[in-house]
Amino acid sequence: MRIDKYLNAVNMTKRRSIAQDMLKNGVVKINNIVVKPSKNVAVGDEITLVFLDGEKRYKVLQIPTTKSTPKSKQLEFIEEIS
């Protein structure tokens, strides 16, 4: 699954367009490499989101099979590392 779709599907962003903006501005990394919106995500990858006041890291636990998932099931797909 593409990283822009993944961020939206697991409720890390409200809209896919926000995820695409974040990716174009270089604030999203997969395994410490800045990526484009078309980069595919795999189980075990580490996603880093860089904010003004720090960064958050997440581990991909599984890939959703649907376009969106309920917020209550978000922890089945990602695990916050720090």
C-alpha cells in the first residue's frame, strides 16, 4: 500500500491530501529515508513523522485491506515507538 494511502487508512492524517502535503514537504520518513507519496509500506517498516517540536516514530504492524479503519482499531496497524 502507498504511504499516502496508509497514513490516511490508519487515521494518522484526516485526509489523504494532508498526507500528500506532508510527504511533499519531506516530513515523513520510512526507515530514516525521506520518501515520496508513491512509496510502498511493508510490515516492519518504521515511519517517522517530523514535527516542529520533535518527531514521532511508528512501527507498521499490518497493512489494512480496506480504504479506512475505525480509530478504535488503529493500534492493530501501528505501534508508537517514541
